[in-house]
Amino acid sequence: MQSAQTLYASLWEKGKELQVLKSISTLIGWDQETYMPKQGIGIRSMHKQYIEALLHQEMTSTHFQEKLSHFIDLDSGKFLSVQGLDDIQKAALREWRRDVVKEKKLPEKFVKAFAKATSEGTSVWAEARAANDFTSFQPHLEGLVKLCRERASYLGYKDHPYDALLDEYEPGMTTKTLDKLFAGLKTFLIDLTHKLSKKSVQADFLYGSFEEKAMLDFDYFLVESMGFQKDTYRLDTSSHPMCLSLHPKDVRMTTVTKTRDLFSANISSVIHEAGHGLYEQGLNEEWFGTPLCEFLSMGIHESQSKLWECFLGQSLPFWTYFYPHLQKAFPKHFANVSLTSFYQAINQVSPSLIRIYADEVTYSLHVILRYELEKALLEGSLQVKDIPQAWNDKMQAYLHISPKTDAEGCLQDIHWSAGLFGYFPTYALGNLYAAQLLDALQKRYPDWNAKVEQGQLLFIRDYLKEHVHQHGRLYTPDELLRKATGHSLNEKYFKDYLQKKYPV
């Protein structure tokens, strides 16, 4: 009779095979966004469909389920009386079981259809956005909404179909919790935005014609200062900034260089994606092949990017060190601009149309808007054809501005075309998590600002690796936050941070 450790080792080897398939799927997705010829989308859709179907088959195979069933009851989640397993192994088994149960609920025919629709949808969306033509994207989005409703039905839910999709990105989170959380946050942010947007700040020096090589050189300087090591990552260009990971030693990031908006479109987005990348690199490589070498949730993931991008990357200590380097890289634009003027410009609060370029006060309002629309689409109270008007109405109500085109309105994000319904709320949750984690970090390092002023950032990377990254999926989001900060999620940290930084 095989020992528990022998059986576990066999399961782990199968887990590594599954992780390799996930990495291949990620790799071809990265290639689609960077170097793939546009006319390659047909065969790429077939690639994606094949890999996703194969991964589904392997995860739901009788062979894999039998291996897992030696340790845990797949229906109840209860551990069987198997001796010799430690807490780390039990946590891996718990998460494997969660993944398998979810995959079993999705028929293979549906998995193939979903993969094909999302691969084609992202290509159609890109063309529709470029042409400012929502009508051409509408039938594809209608099909994706229908598929997401089917997905929710297969996965199962208690109160709202959106809960099933939300749980895929933020385990344990529900619309009931978000509705309450976002209601108070929305009121607070609308009021603060109204007060702060009356202040005018000179910021025209952030815009202009910037040499692309100089932009990329400065981007590399930033990410390596944050703690990236050479030969463990790539930084390429694409139409939409992103970070994808194949392994802790193979992280792929992209940025935008064809832009006249240096800070928001390039510098800030690079810091943001690097925050994601450091999380992926900080995962415990020794656990590769188990779910514990995977990120915990998209909200926790977003907390890492937002902590770096806004809470640190828009702070005065950060730019006290980096601004002289920026002036050297772009003397024509910044040689005669003071640090104070630069700091005020990058922290100006002004309602804007594009989410990824929004300031840190208004950003969560963009997210709440999308959450409300997604919920309405899933429950059927909003039709796809009515999205542009509904979008514009909410923009006017929350930010007092309206898009003139759908390209700067409801077509700006890739998420719906990729079938990522349930994803958007995690961006706002990321802000809340980040504020709470920053408060704990500042208490651990009372002199943090003096360190950052000297360009010392590795202590932040190491702190986050210790308290967040290395644990992977070992804990639930709430357990991780309580271990790292001593408290469950509380929006007061984010509100306190904003009120301190932006006094009115």
C-alpha cells in the first residue's frame, strides 16, 4: 500500500503538468497581445480553444479525481483519515479540490465555446474600439453575456448570479457585501471629488512628444529599482498595459509608449504592472505545481499593483528620489519644472473619462460604475444595446462628465470582450486592501519615507513578499489580511489615507 507522501507526490506531479498547460495558455495570450500578426487570430482562437479544453479534460479526469479522492471527499470537502500530511499539503489539497469541483461543473462543450468566444471577442473589441463602433461589437458582447449567465448557472449561486462569477476572482466575496461596501464608498468619493476638482493645477508639462526609447529606458530603471532581477521578466509594448506570469521566474509585462501622456499612460502603468509582477515573482517557487504557487485573489493582486502605483508611486518621498532621474531622461520637458509642481500635477484630482488614467480619488467610482452595469446585465435588467446610454448616464451622475464617443466610454476596457465578468470589483477592493497593508507597513517601518527618499525600495518588496506574496493560496483573503494587518477588511483605512493626502 502506497504511503500518503507517495500518493501526494504523484498528485503533485500531475499538478505540475496542469500548471504547464496553464502557462502555455498564458503564453499564447501574451503573444496575441504583443507580437502575433493580426491575421493570426483565427488559428490563435483554435490554439486557445484546444489548450483550454485539454486543461479542462485533465482537471476533471477520473485519474486526477481518484488521486485527489485518496485525501479529501470531493463532495463535502472533508479530509479523510490519511496520516502523515502537514498543514501545507492539506491546504494544497483543499485548493485543488476547489478547482476540480468548479471545473466539473462546466461542461467541456461550454469550455470550448467560452474560449472561442473570448479569443474572438478580444479581437473584435480591439477593432470596434479603434473604429469607435459599439454596434459592431454588440452581437459579440450579447453572446458573451449569455455565456456568462450560463457560466453562473453551471457554477451555482445562492442569492445572485453575479456571486458565482465574483467568487472566481475574489473567493468568498458576495454582491450583498459589495453593495453595502460600495454604497458608502461611492457617496464618500463623489463628495470628495466634488470638493477637490475645484482646485486647478498646472500639468501641461506631463503631455507632449516623448522619445519611445527614453520612455522604455526609464521604465526599466523603475521596475529594477522596485526589485525585478534581469532575466526573470520581459517588458514589451502593447495597446493595453498588462502583466502575465508563466512562473515566478518568467513574468511578462507590457506598457504603452505610443502616447502623449507620459505619466498616466506610461510611468504610472509600468509601476502598476510591476506591482503585479512582484507578487507573481514572490510566490513560493518550491510549491510550483500546487495551487499554493498561485495568487490568492484578484483583489489581493490589485492591492499590490495599487500600493506601488498610487500609495508609493505618487508619493512625495518616491519622487524626491526618482524625479532628478526623470529630469535627466527628459530634460526638454522637466528641466525647469520643480519637484513640487510635478508632485501636484501627478496628484491632481479631476474627473476623467478613462479608468486606467483616473486619479486615485475618482478611480474607484469608475469601478463601481462597471460593477453596477455588470450586475444589471447578468440579472437581465439592462440590455447590451442600452449599455452606451447607461454608461454615459452613470458617468454624468458620479463624475459630472460624459464621453463623446464609445471608444472613450463603454468600449475602453478589454474585460468584457475576454468574458471577465466579476473581475472589475476587485480593482476597488485592491485600493481598500492596499490602504490597510500600507498602514501596517508604515507601523513596521516608521522611517519608511526617509528610506524611500533615498531610493530604497527593496524593503517594501521584501515586506510584501513576507506578508502577502509567499503565502499564495494558503489562506483566504480575509485570513491573509488579518494575519498581515491584525484586522479584517475595513474601508476606513482608504478613507483616512485620502483625507490625509487631500485635505479640503
